[in-house]
Amino acid sequence: MLYYALVFFIVAIVAAALGFGGIAAGAASIAKILFFIFLVIFLVTLVMGLVRR
């Protein structure tokens, strides 16, 4: 999932450099959402791993 967030982030940077504002904003928002989902899943698995010990 972090891979997809990075891909959308790179797409947003390239689109912003080329002047496609709508595409850049859409890709940036998707990247942000995916990053936060990844972060939540990471924290949940970290806590679950600590609890099991």
C-alpha cells in the first residue's frame, strides 16, 4: 500500500511540473489517503505484535 502511495505522489509531482493542476491535486489526495491508511495499518500491527509477546 505504501508503494501505491509513493506512485501517486510521483504522479502528482510530475503532473504539477507539467501544469496539470486537476490531475496533480487528485493524485496528491489519493497518495495522502493511501499513506494514512498504511500508517494506521502499520500502527495496528505494531501494537498487535507487542501485545502478543
